[in-house]
Amino acid sequence: MFEYLSPRSLADPQDILEYLELHQAAQEFRLELEHRANLEAYCQWYYQVAAENQRDLANMRSEINLLTLFNGRSV
């Protein structure tokens, strides 16, 4: 079952080093993909919230300012 762990089946140190380097490169690649996906998701969320805030601001600017009725001056 775990024959690859027994000392008899180990290849020379150069093969082991190459395997570990490939494994490390694969991990770094996976982490880079995960980071980029998270960044893309954050950017999409940020753009969505920014658009909602801009719509809310436009709506607020188009509404009548009721404070001017009570104060008699512009706020």
C-alpha cells in the first residue's frame, strides 16, 4: 500500500529533489490562482457596492430637502 515510502523504492536524491520542486511549484501556482480569484471576487463586490452608492447619492440629490422647510435656509 505504501510501497513508495519504503527506503528500497526511493529514487536517487536528484529525483526526490525534482519531485519536491515540482510539488512546491504546483502549490505556489494553486495559491496564486486562489489569490487572483479572491481578488476578482473582491473587485466585483467593490464595483457593485460603488454602483449602489452612486445610485443612492443620485436619488438623495433628486429628493426635496425637507430641512429647508423647517430652518428656512439651505443645508
